[in-house]
Amino acid sequence: MPVGQVSRNPSNCNGDDMTDTTLTELHHRSADGIEVSLLWSRITNALTVAVEDSRSGMSFEIPAPAEKALDVFEYPFAYGA
């Protein structure tokens, strides 16, 4: 998914700088050209929902508070507006 590379191997992060390798994908879904990922940062402990629509070329990320993370994941266009 072009929005960000997700590493499942923590040894890829050397701690010198914060890159996409600090993210872990917790959940992913794909339907009709739309990719949605729930990402967690090991550095900041923040949750983000990343969305990419291959049909329109649109992509965006939304901060997802822990108490609403699954709701943001399920309905990202409602939160991204």
C-alpha cells in the first residue's frame, strides 16, 4: 500500500529517526479499489487510519483516538470529511 510501508519486524527501526518502519498494521481491509489500514506507531503510541482509493487516486490519513479507532477504521470517509 503506497500510503506507507508497514514493517512487521521491529529490528528495521534503528531509533535514529522516525520513519514508516515504526508503524505496525493492526487491521486491514480492501474492497472495490479502496484500501483501509489501522496503523499503530510504536514511538508515539498513536493510532492512524490510512485510506487509499485506487480509482480516484485519493489517499489520506486520519488520527484515530483509541476509544474510536475501530469506528474510524470502519467509516473513514465520515471522519475524513
